Amino acid sequence: MSWFRRIERGLKGSIKREMPDGLWRKCDGCGEIVYERVIQRNYWTCNKCGHHFMISARDYITMLVDEDTFEESDANLTSVDPLEFKDSKRYPDRLKAAIKKTALREAILTGKGEIGGHPSVLGALDFRFLGGSMASVVGEKVARATRRALEENRFLVLISSSGGARMQEGILSLMQMAKTSAWLARFSEAGGLYISILTHPTTGGVTASFAMLGDIVIAEPGALIGFAGPRVIEQTINQELPPGFQRSEFLLDHGMLDMVVSRPQIKKTLVGIFDFFSEKRRPAEEARKPAVLKTPPHIEVKADKDKLPPKA
Amino acid sequence: MESWLDFEKPLLELEKKIKDLKALADAGHPDILHEVEKLERFAEKKRRETYEKLTRWERVQLARHPLRPYTNDYIKMIASWFCELHGDRLFAEDKAIVGGLATIGDYRVVVIGQQKGRDTKENLARNFGMPHPEGYRKALRLFRLAAKFDKPVVTLVDTPGAFPGIGAEERGQAEAIARNLFEMARLPVPILVIVIGEGGSGGALGIGVGDVVLMMEYAIYSVISPEGCAAILWGDRSKAQQAAEALKLTAPDLLQLGVIDGIVPEPTGGAHRDPKTAAENLKRSIIENLGHLTRTPIETLLERRLEKYSRMGVYKE
């Protein structure tokens, strides 16, 4: 292909853009080199294309809660190996590796905190820990978080990023869908408010349980959200998937979400909703600002890279 | 014979031989009756040996047996009256889930189950028992009908899974399943769930939350199909046998893990060898359980239902 046509089509050259760590970062969305300080100030979203880098559970919670108000719960809950599951690796070895990699004990972080002065319970899945998969511990921690929100009359916020139910705990993982949903039903019956935030990617048993059960469901832009993964669907129906399929904007168009909100606006959105449902006076403007995140984002999930949604 | 499984074939051949010899004896060769008896004893021993030692993968094959009774077969055999109801009132009628009003023994219940097809044409209509969101929303409509008129719900679970397709995703497959889990957890009537064949993941659970959950003896219930698990964890679908072993998906496994409350016995060789006996066992079990459930105050049932699911899972603290 001639040089001129390449330019005409807007194709990028094949020169590798590798940069030293620190100052600059290549955006996983648009491929542009972006100044790290700038995207950090944007809560790890690209200032050129709006791409949302994956961040850790702790960072997500840090961003949402008012400074120094977060108090972790059930941190000592750890997984065992009820099925003595072994594929190419033993499950306990996979767990050990995940713990070492993430410095987390399980795929979810839960606790209490204040959001714009509103007493809340938060839980955030961490995709780095075995793909944010749900097994006994995740289910139990979500159930306990919901129960705590119920008993202490707090708002509930769960942030999802997950490949679904964890195969290594078999049917027990599946049952966590029923467990978390049952507690959310109990919470809802008592008049509790639950806001679900979906981030890239949220699929499988997590989507088919607590993630889709929010009184209000919010998604970050461009997140892959679905029941079945795109590859499974493609293989089943032997058909190419439409552009933007299973992305946040697609779900919004199909009536599955209340709104798509970019990360820097999420705290403000939550506080606005909490203010609406709360009897208390509105908090000071300062309390509505999300905290600045210092740690770098995750590596992008590769499988979905080729199916980015059309840019808005 | 093409519908039969490998481990069934020697037994069937033996049974055919016995039948032939018996016919011969009846036709004027009483001297071979002794031989027939010996052969029958041998066949019985062989049968017991085969079914006592079934591997998990063989049980998966039994649960998916093309001759196994499906939801409609059971409804025909256990209900003295059945009126099928259709449609979710939102988008479509999904034939992968059947539901309606039924009289079983002295109980008037709402019965709902996934339905597989018996031949290609029916499988196309039933989508191989893989529901779309409409199926789950039809089920939800019927749950609410049951609650309104204070009728117990009986669900029969038999699906490879919820359908992974474009339309299913567009119309919120995940939401439809999640909504059912949420609503079933607090539905103010007794719910009895029986996995009669294949309990395929979220697609099974979508009608599978209840006060009592039972499995037929050779049914399976799993977070993912052995083939799907093998593809992801072994990188090779043909490792499904190993995945089936690792997943611990048989009725005895689930009873041991505390996920189900009991097992409904099947005739030797599985429900398809003697559907009538299988249906009688199922009916007896339904009537017995509905007896307990309908005598319990609904507040107690709801409290116990939440406790039941709260207990599920194993972890260290």
C-alpha cells in the first residue's frame, strides 16, 4: 500500500512507540502517547479519546469515598479449596499467585465509608485477582456488605469488573449468585438504595446477579458488559458481532442501563442521587470531589481490544 | 441403537439375548430355562456393577441422554390436569421454557421447566432447551401469578444453559436471570426445585432458587459445562472428561457440598430405561415435599430460604 493511501485512510505507521515508564503512557484506546500526569488527574482516563484504564478496587473506592472515611470489612475472609480442584495448576496455587500479584486476599474489597457525607457501604471487584471472579468469599463479602448496609441504614455501592463465576469452586460459585441476589432482595424490601457501577469488563455470573440488580445501574463508557462473552457468542451463532456490541453505549440504547458516566463524574453523580434520596442537608462542594489516584492503572484486557466501540 | 451410550450397549445386548432365549424356551425348549436364569443373574450383576461405578463423565452423558424424559414428559405423567400458559407479555413466547397450571396429587401448583426437543424440528422450536430472556420473564410472570393466588411453585430444571446470542444479549439475558434470582428469593409462596437432567449454570439457576432443591439421581448441576470448562482451563474442549471430574457436578457431589436437599432415585440404568418408575418417584417426592412446605408459615419459609442461601459457600475466616 502506498504511503499516501495509508495517510488518507488514517492508518498509523508500524513504528513501535515504546516509552520509558513514568512520564508518558500509550493509551490502550487510541494508541496515542499521553502525558501520564494528565490522565492521572483525569482518574486514569485518556484525555484524547476518553478511554478508561482499568484501576484497582482500592483505587476505585479511594476515588469515591470522602478522605479518610473508608474502613475495610471482612478483610480476613480467604478462600479454601472445597473441590480440591486441579487443572494445569492447583487452585490453591492460583490463589497464592493472585494474592502475591495483587496484595489482595480475594477478588473483592468491601467496607464502610462516606460518600459526600452520606454513610455508605462499598464493595469493588478487582479484575487482577483471578479475573474478578466470584466464588465463596466474594459472594459472602457481598452478602455481608448488603447486610451491613441494611442493618446500619447505609447506601450500598458495588463496583463490578469480573469474568463471572469462578470455575474452581464449581457449583458453590454458582450459588453465590443466588446468595448475593437473595440479600439484595432483602435489602430492597427494607427500602435500601443500591447503586451498581459496571466497569470493563463485567460478564457472566456477576452480571447475571448483583451487577444488574441496582436500583440504579451506571456504567463507565466503553465497558464490555454481558452475560456470555463475545467469543462464546461468535462461536455459537457463527456470525460476526455488530460493532459496539455489548459495550456500555449499546446497553444504554437497549434499555439495560440508567446511564453511562465517565469516571471523573461518577462521584458527583452518586452524591447527587444520595442527596435526592436523603433527608440530610447537602454536603459542602469540597466533599463532592473525588480523590486523586496515585497508583498506575492495570494492563488492559487484551481479548477485547479489537472490538472497541465506535468513538463518540 | 444409535441413541445408546457406550456403557449401555453391552447391557442392552445381554438383555436382547435373554429375551431371544426366553422366546426360544417358550417355543418348546424348556431345557434352556436354566441357562436363561443364569444369564439373568449375570445381567443383573453386570448392571449393578456398571451403575455403581459410573464416572462423572458417564453421568453427564446420562443426564443428557437423548431418550431421557423431559419436562413435558414428566408433566404428562405426574399431573392429572395441566393447562399450559404462554408468553412473557413483553416481547415473545419462548418455547425453551414451558409453564402453566397443574394438579399434582391433591396440590394445585404452578409448574415451570426448561424443555428440550426430541428431534431436529422440535429442537429448533425449543432452541435445545436454551432459554432467551423471554423464557425467564415468562417464568417470572408465572411466579407472580402463583404468588397472587397463593399456589406453590414447582420448577423442573433441564437446560444446557441460557442461550448466548445477539438477541439474548440485546434484551438483557443477564438482567432476566438476575431478576428471577432476586424475585424467587422473596416470593411469598413455597418453591420446590428439581433438577431432572442438565443443570446448566446461570440458565438453570434462573428458575432454580427455592425452599427445597432436589436432583434426580443421574442429573448434573454445574457452574459451567465440562466442555466449556475444558476449553478455558485446559485450552482443549476434548478434556471435558477431566473437567467433569474436577467440577464435582453429580447429585451425590452436590448433596455432599450442601447445595441440594435430596436426591430422587431413578430406576437402574436411568430414567429413560423406565420413565414410568422415574415419574412415580418424582411425583412421590413432590407430594411429600409440598406437604411439608405448605404446612409451614410463609414468614418462616422466607426466613429459612434466606438462611439456606446464606450458608452456601466454603471459606476461612
